[in-house]
Amino acid sequence: MGKEIFFNGHEISKHEQMGITQGEVEKAKQYEIHDAEFDKIKEQIDWNVLNQLFVEIAQKSGISPKDLNLLGADKILNCQLFETGWSGDKEIIGRYSATGNYLAVNSNQIKKSAKEKGVDTKLMILDTVFHELCHSISHHTHVINRNYSEEFFTGKNEITYTGAYRSSKDINKIKFSQVTDRKSESHNDALDEAITEKMATQIFHEYARKVNLTDKKTMDDYQEKFLGDENREYNQLVKFIEKLCQIVSERTGVDKEVVWNGFVRGSFYKSTLGDPEIKQWFAETFSPTFLTELGHAKKAEDLFALVKKYESVHI
């Protein structure tokens, strides 16, 4: 299965994708952070060990290893990153660009967060990189449509992403090269992040064990103060997906690990939740509206409210 990218309805080649990636990377480098400590950490990543862990996850989940979009150090940038929301621009620690097929992290913001939490900076940098890589590995199984109009004053740049769980649509209306309006619609954001973070945490711990990343005390501190922080949104998302796997396991008699591997497979192949039998199973197990409600959940508390709605077990 190959990644499908279309510009104005026309499929582009791998060569054209390379050009797009190069162009987006060059633009991102305008905001590059020069940080020798980050560069050293990136250089020390054992990509053979890391990529083998992704292959093992794929094999357990019924994913063909050839469908993995494995990036290397050359696709990891260190940039100042901002996310625009209702309350204005917010500096963030990392993101993966689906159209550009590269990831960027913000080492300044990571160092600030690590200091506030009292945890090791190197561990948080690697944790962030691994999370974004877990987004990137399923890139080849997504469909991206990018459309442009030629109107000078009201030119519209529309990008639509569709994958197994997450789908989104961003529309920028541009005037004199300035973004004057933006509309963004998305579905399954919370579910997608829950699956991604649980996978990333597994990768992080297994990688640390295999390469003897740090001493036990440093890792225990990181686990307790960051990965175990119940107030952290991503930890709540992991708790949700584990609870959902438990419910599914109890109601179907299928081992919980098998259920989890099914969710991982779903992050690669759109047919997983689109299969009529699967849809019917969710309808019978939870409700005919369960998948729709799941798609509209934007944060952890929305997901927990949905589980409580259909499950009497206290979370």
C-alpha cells in the first residue's frame, strides 16, 4: 500500500514528494534553533534498534513492514514551533508534518518543561521525538489532498488528510501572502493521540532498556514525575485507550493485548473501522452512535465521559 498525495486532484510522484519535503524543510529552517546538546542527542539515536522496534510492533499488529514510513535523523528539525488556537498562538514542543513528511521539535520549550517537571532533558527530547515518529510511521497509508485556486485576492489553500482514525481539513484564505482566515475541522483527534502516545511510551521504555539509555533513578524519576503524572493530558489519553481495550476484551473474550494490537493496526489501515462487521460490532457492544461520538471527542475528558456513558465500571 502506498501513500496517496494529490494536488488539485492529480496524483504526485515520489520525486515530487521529495521536492515538497525539501521545500517545507527549507521554510521550517528559517525558525531553526541551534542547540549543540540537542544535536548530540539526535546523533546518538540508534536507528537500527529504534526501527526494529517499529517493525516488531507492525508484525504483532498485522501491519506489513513495507508500509512503515521510517524517518531518519535528516528528517528531524529543531525549530521554534507555534500552534494557533482560539486563545492565540501557543508554543509547542513538537509536531509532525504530513505533507512535508518531516518532524520538528522545539528543544527550548522541551528544556523549559523538563526543568519545571524536574526531569532529565535528554529523556524528554527522546520521548518527544519518539511520539512524533509514531505519527509519521503510518504516513504511507494516508491520503492527502491539497488544492489551490489561482485567484489573487481570495486564493484558497485547502488541505485534507484522511487516515484510519484521524481525518482533518484545513482551509487558508490568503490575501497578499498573508493568512487572513483559517478554518480547521478534524475527527478522531483524541483517539489518534491516545493510540500514538501509548505506542510511543512502549517504544520509549523498550528502546531505553535495549540501549541502556540511563540509570534506574533517572528513569524512575521521569516515569513518576512525567509519564506517571495523572494531570498530564497525554497520560489521561493512555489511561483511556487502556480502559477501552479492557472493556472490549471483557465483552468479546479476546485477549487485551490482541485488542490493543487491533487498534494499532487501525492507525495504519482505513478499512479497520470502515468494515461493516466492525461497525456493527461497535454498535452492538456500545451503541449505534458510539463511533460517531468517539470521532467528535477532542480531549481526554470527552473520551472518559463517553466510556462512562456506556460502561458502569468506575474509572
